[in-house]
Amino acid sequence: MQATTPQRPEIICHMISSLDGRLLPDRWQGLPEAAIDLYEEVAEKYKADGWIVGRKTMEAYLPTGPAALAPQPAASSATLTSYIGQRGNRPLCVCFDRTGVLRPQSDEVDGSHLVLVLSTGVSQDHVTALAAKGITVLFAGADGDDIAAALQSLAYAFGKQCLLLEGGGILNGAFLAKGLIDETSTLIVPYLDGQSGIPTIYDHQKETQGQLVELVGVERLDHGVVWLRHHVKHR
């Protein structure tokens, strides 16, 4: 019997926020840095196979340039092909960069193998340049929103994985809206932000429905931080 490939990786949304769900640690005045450091310590407990972030989050790691869209994306998309780089024993760093703004110089980010998920509207030259650096290139449809297709491609390329979804809020919201989050891991720091317009954990840009969750773990950590774990009940 032929073995089947998992449809997609297991996705755990791992975030740290203020008590009111806001995401900018620079605003948490008076909170010890050690409290924020707990985020990485807890992440290590999962022993995940990699992490997922959006383009804005990745800009802290990589240079950027103008969008690398093809002049006629509808005509060129049929010729675009995925490229699977050499991961080795490294974790995966998966980044959704629909218009090809990021300009990585190698296939490694913070010790992880870089996987860029693009829309099929990007140019072939951009894909070729990324592949030449050993970067894995996958696609998420014409507008870059077909997250499920990208995750399926990821599973075919690298097998069963457990990945931490680490924001920002727009990407988290898109995953949630499409029913692609299996578990949440949320560190709540003892701080109230209160400012309107600050990014939140889940911030989907289109109309959507929420999802029920089941509490599977709660733990009080140092510095008044609370770690909540929930299982997402898929509709």
C-alpha cells in the first residue's frame, strides 16, 4: 500500500500579548525583559520543526525591495514552479511574502532554512533568484491567500511537521479564518495597553466567524506571566 502524505503540518499559534491582547512589547513600560524572554523559553518546550511568520515580522531579519510582480501575472503564473531547497537538519522558517518584497541573501534565517510563500503573480526572475540562493519557494495562489495549498505543498516537500505560527496578527487571523490552527499557546503578561489601533493576536482583515476553543492547560510562570493552551475546535 502506498504511503500517504499528511495534508498539512500541525499548526500551533504561539504568541505573547498584554492582558488586552495587544502585541507591541516596546509599549510594555516597566515590565522586566525577563518576562518577555519567557516567550522563547516556552517555544522551546514544543520542540517544533519550525516557525511561520508574515512579511512584516520577517523585515526585522531580512532586507526588502520593491514588489517583484510580473508585468502580466495572469500569463506568467502557469510557468512558475516551486523550488525545494536543501534543508538538512535545520528547522523551517516559513514566511508569507505574497508580492516578493523580501530580499534574502541566503537560505538561512536565525539558524533555520528559509521557505518563502509567494503569490503566483511574482516574476519568474524573482523565483529564479531565490532558488539560486537555495531558498525553498512555494506558492499560495494568484493573490497569495491560499494558505491551505501552501501548507499542503510544505507537507509534500518536508513531510509531517509541527510548526509554530508566530504572527503578526493579520497572518494569524487569516490562518484562523481558514480553520488552519490546531492549538493556541498564549503568554499573557501583566500589562494593560489600552490603546486603540495596536496590533492584536488575531486581526483578520475580512469578515469571518470565530471558533470555539477548549482549555487544555494553564500555568503561572515567573514575573506574573500566565501561559494558556487551547485546542481549537474546527467547524
